[in-house]
Amino acid sequence: VLQGVVAVDGPSGTGKSTTARGLAMRLGARYLDTGAMYRAATLAVMHSGVPLDATRTDADGHDDAVSVAVHADLAMSTDPAEPRVRLGGEDVGAEIRGADVTRNVSAISALTEVRRHLVDEQRRIIAAALDHGSGIVVEGRDIGTVVAPDADLKIYLVASDTVRAGRRSAEDTSAGRATDATATGTDLARRDRLDSSRAASPLRAADDAVEVDTSTLDIDGVLDRLEELAAERG
Ligand code: C5P
């Protein structure tokens, strides 16, 4: 049973969610998907009707995207057997993974004040798990670098572009969403570029992260490798 923090970072399509959640199950730990928090904050802005690029309150006092995102009523449950994301009490787990949110999330996650707020929330959730004597596996883009720089183990997942696009399409198909391999590849490349080049906490591996290439490993292969690494650190 893990009692510390494992950070799992990397670009989309490397198997982060499946891996982080599976590792939490194996280690008897809690699980936090920080991408889901950025997605739910993005959905809150989309629901509000405030334009995504309205980053300042206008002269008439209309709300801006930052204040809507920061005041969104988000609740995360960290049970790896049943992770849930609620927005205003409503389960938005399916909606936040749809194409509309995916298209807009990089714009909202690049806003410094939104990041500051969600990073605080993430640290609070991590501290609560540790207070209860549980470990926690946290996945995202900046966990090892910003959210939990003192994590006991930092994993940085990578995979080839072809494998990543294939995985994302398979995910969409199994969730009943329309999929198009070329569009998926283009969207991954676009998000990588936006996430890696933004000024606020860009996607990058922490200096002390262990890089794991998941291109040729199946999920059990990846989990065996991570469990080994966790045991070495534990
Ligand atoms: O991991 P997922 O694809 O759900 O993340 C959605 C988006 O949220 C990413 O493309 C990125 O813009 C943002 N994100 C982030 N920092 C994190 C997790 C996600 O900026 N820690």
C-alpha cells in the first residue's frame, strides 16, 4: 500500500489515465485526474456563455472566463474504482471528454489565474488523502514540476505519435464518439504544441522523473514496470 504521492505526467494518448488509475488500484491508493479539473472548468465557461477569450471583465461588468472558471463548483472523488467529476453537483464525466471541451481546454488551461486556483485545489485534495493515511496517484502535465515537486515517484509517459493517435481514436470509439484518425492526430499535435509552449507551467518532464515509453507495452506491462519503480521508492 502506497502512502506517498506518485506523479504521472506526459502528453495525451500515452495511456496516462488508464495507467494512473490502474496503478492507484494496485497500490491501494487514491487517484486524481487533474486534466478532468481543467476540462470541467472549461465546460463551466462554455455553459456560462462567456466567450473563452474574454479574459477581462468588460466595461459593463460582464463576467470573464477566468472568474467563471475559478468559481466553478467542482467536486472530484478520488476513488480509483469510481472516479467522478461533478460540476454544480452534476456528473459531467462523459461530457468533459467530448470534442467541444477537448477543442477548448488548452485555452482555459493556459490562463495563469485558473492554473493557480486549480493547483491549490489539487494540493488540497492531495493533502486530504495523505492526512487520511492514503497514498495518491496524480496524473496531469505539471504534477512532478509544479503541483507536487516533492512526489515520492515521478513518472513521465511517452509514446510514438502513431500509437497515441490510435489509442485516442479507440477511446473515442468505445465511448460512442465519432472518430477520424487524421483529425485525432492533428488535435493531439495541436494540444501538445499549446501545452508545451504556454508560459504558465508548460508540459515537460521533471528533472528527476523516470521516462517510460508505452508504445510497445500493454497496460499490464506498464503497470508492472511502475509497480516495480514504486516498490523501489517505497
Ligand atoms: O489529460 P487530459 O487530456 O484530460 O487534459 C486535458 C487538458 O488539460 C490538456 O490538454 C492540458 O491543456 C490541460 N492540463 C493541464 N495541466 C494538467 C492537466 C491537464 O494544463 N495538470
